[in-house]
Amino acid sequence: MLIRALLLVCLGVASGCSLLPAKEDVPFPLAEQVASLPPSATQTLNARFGDHELALQCAFAADADGWRSVCIGPAGRRLLTIMVDKDRNMTSMLDPALPAAFDPARMAVDIQWAFWPLQALEKSAENTQWRVTEANPGSRQIHLGQRLIADILYTDADPWNGRLSIVHQAPAYRLDLLTQAVDGR
């Protein structure tokens, strides 16, 4: 009887553990605001995921209170707004016309992966399974444990004034951006 009770307790504990999120399911933590951000930039974003392709015009702005990105579709309709305050709290607004796969939290991290300095991303990833590496100046890789999550490929030396691509492995999608800092950096 005692053995059966112990087996039931062990099974209960084991099944309870499977309900907890694995460490891999923890999203990349948003990085701190950095002084090198331009006060504003315009972006042309082409997103491809599954059978969907979407072109957006975006405006990026940063100040002492945080940063935000507002994207409009071809018809001039606001489709996405991402706001991250100085304490790294994110809020967003997503138009229901966008496919369900379009995740504002993932987009906020993509923006940081591509545009934040490597040191800020490394600091944010400390004590996690996330790693951000730059094998060369023209690329950056994001790993979770041993898995490659995303490649960021830079066409130009300054991501705030040039082209780049973010290629995700799973879920598979690609973002191509052309960015121009308004302050003329």
C-alpha cells in the first residue's frame, strides 16, 4: 500500500512538472533602452510567413520614456503599434486584419535583436539559455540553448541607415527592412 501511494505521488509530481513551461519556452527578455538609438526612423518592412506576405511602412521613435514602432498597411490603416517603456514593459495594439501568426511581442524582440548593440543584448540574455553572437560584422545569430533561432543579415554597416533581414527558423518567417534614421545619423 505504501509503495502504491509513493508511486502515485511520484506520478503526480512528474505530471505536474510537464505542465510547467520548459526553460526554452521563456521568451528573450527585452533589453534596456540604449543611448545610441536615433530619436526617430522610418522603415519599410516586408514580412513573409507561411503563405502570407505583408508590406508595412513603420515609424520608430525613442526618447527618455522608451521606444515605439507604429506600422501602417498599404491602405494607410494602422495595423501594429508596439510600445516599450523605460522599464521594459511592452504594450501593443494589433489590428485583427493581421494574420494570427503576427506576434507583437516577437516583433519587439526582433527589433531589438536587429538594432540594439550586441553588448545590450548580451546583458539582457545573462543567466538565460539565450545567446546572441556576431560571427562577423555583417551577421548576428540568436541561439536558444544549442538551437539556432534566427539569423540577422546586414547589407549595410549601420542598421539604422540601410537594409537588413531577420530570418527565423521556427516559427519560420522572414522580415526584410529598409531603415532610414530621420536625424541623418
